[in-house]
Amino acid sequence: MSKIYDMDPSRIPAQLLSGIGFIGAGTILRDGFNVKGLTTAAGLLAVTCIGLSIGAGFYLGGIVTTLIVYIILSYSYKISDKLDHFDILELNIKIKEEVSDTLIAIEEILSKYEVEIKQMKRPKKEDKDQETESIHIVGNYNKKGFKKNELVRSLIAIENVEEVCPIGDVS
């Protein structure tokens, strides 16, 4: 006859944390270079741990932790709103003729719109007879008051710029 009471009580919290970790990972979304949902995932894990501590009889620790988590989650947006919010801008620009003069004009316009260039690639032409050249630009911009449509219009207005293609969601 086997013992009914021969079990490990730590298996329940371990499985619960694994499950909540899986659900938390599902709340994390990648949007281009941006990651969203980390606070939600951390909140789910914190609430699970609080529930486990209350269930184990550690009431004082659970109550104190609840208050700390509540204060952090309730007021953290005030701190993050004061920080600069930058987003990534990725552009493919097709240029015909006089590439160096056009690059200077592109850099001036990006500077005017306060886009900090992080990377600029000029891939080698596969076809020597090809009239256009593609430039790939990655930069940071401040979300507040940024007008993407105006930037694209300004870039396309440059004399030798043939096409401006934002890559992915540049919101």
C-alpha cells in the first residue's frame, strides 16, 4: 500500500510560477525595436508571488509587498512620462546621381527634424549600370511633436531623391 501523504508541497508553487511565467511571456510584445508589456509581465509575477506568500501563511510579508507593488505600479508612469521618449526611425532612400551632395542634404533635413542618425549604410551596387543607389538610415527621434509625414515630404523633395520608404512601423 502506497503512502497518500508522500508528496512535495513545493511542486505547486513551482508549477504556478512556471505557468505565470509562460503567460507573462505572452504579454511581452516586440514592435520593431520597441518592447511592450514588460510591466504587465512583472506585475503578473509579483501578484503571483504575493498570492503564494499569503497562501503559505506569511500575511505580513504579503501585505507589505502588496503595498510596495501598488505604489510602484500606481506612480511609475509619472517618472516615465518625465523621461525622454525616443523611437527608432528606419528609412530606405533611393538616390540617383550625385550621391554625396544628396547625402549632405538628407543629413541637414534629418538634423532639422532632430533625428539622431545611428547608422547609415550604403550597400554596394550589384549592377554597375544601375542609375539609382539605395541608402539605409537608422536613427532616433523624440516622439513628442515629431511629424513623420513632413519629414518624408521634405526628403522626397530633394532633387536627386527618387524614393523614401519607411521600414516597418515607425510610430
